[in-house]
Amino acid sequence: MVSHLLHHFNTHKSMGLGGIHTRILRELAEVLTKPPSIIYQQSWLTGEVPVDWKLANVTPIYKKGWKEDLGNYRPVSLTLVPGKVIEQIILSAITWHVQDNQAWVHERQVSGLT
């Protein structure tokens, strides 16, 4: 999964806090997959995420209207790329779990087991 995510990173997005451009990660995905996979697996098993991956640089981006009105800005957070990868892994796991359980509930409803 890590290799797939690295291969499909959007290279037009910001490089984030780490200063590593996503294009580099994408081109070196095969070489770089093993170490993050170990860290992600350990993180998944312990429920803990490295502190650096939780850090973000939040910058207000002007949308429209009066620049003096704070409501006319939206927050954009720059995070480390490994944090973005683990977010996608967790999102995929949750999505798979919900879809799998919806199918299971539907099967039980159809067969009259509920």
C-alpha cells in the first residue's frame, strides 16, 4: 500500500514541512517503501504516530471579500509527507472496514438474521 501511495502522489502539491518534494518520493518509491512501511506498521500496532508527523504549519489563505475580515481566510496546513501517507492508510482501512461491515449487515438483513 505504501508503494502504491508513493507512486500516486500528486506532484503538483506542496512539498510540506519536510522539504522533500513529492516528485522525488514518487520517483524513488521502490527504494523508499520499506522503511516507512515498518514505521507505519509499528504505528498501526501501537496506535501511536511519531510526534513530527502530527506537526503542521497552518497558514491563512485569503479567499475573497475584505482582507480585514478574518472570515475571508481559510486555513491551509502543511504537514510532513509521511503524515499524509499514514492519513491515507488509515482512511483506506476505515473505508474498507465500513464497506465490509455494510455488506455484512445487508446480508444479515436479507437473510432475516437481524
